[in-house]
Amino acid sequence: MGITSYDEVLDELSGGKVVLSVYLKSRGPEVVDYALVLLLDSGGGRETIRVYDSSHGFNEMHRHTRDGGKQKGVVFSDATLGEGVRAAKENIKERYLAMIDGWKEWR
């Protein structure tokens, strides 16, 4: 089983760096587990904005709020885990600013 883990800086904003933290576990070409975490890395530390994962064996997304933390997960794709992780990564890269704005507004 192969494990890949890395952080990718998506943007540097006045409020800090936007970071995508990636964890993938694979068996050959098949993704068997993953977690993608959108983070805002500021002077006060790292804040979790959104998580896409397969911890329950399917493609799930969790919003985070500033006061309430991790929210209940919702299925975002019925595809395979490999297809789900690619869709999640694309969604984060295209919409991270809107995700951060939503996080800032929700309490």
C-alpha cells in the first residue's frame, strides 16, 4: 500500500497563505483512502476551512465554521474514491476564495 502526503500553497493573501493539505492511500492505481484539507495559514495558526475525505468509505465533504468547527458531512460524489479525490481537488482549486469567504461569514 502506498501513502502520499504533501502540502501545496494555492495562494498568498494579505490574511495568510491558502494551503491544500493532501493525504492519499492507494493500492496500485486504486485510491483506497484520502483526505484533502483546505487551510488558511495566518499568523495566528492554521484554520481548517473545508475537508473532503473518504473516512466512511465514500466521498464526503465537511464545512468548518469559525465557532462551530467541523460540520456534518455531505456526500459530494457517488463516483469511485479516485474520481472523488480528483473532483474535490479541482473544486478546491477553483473555489477556495469563495470557500474562505463562506467560512468567514459562518459563525
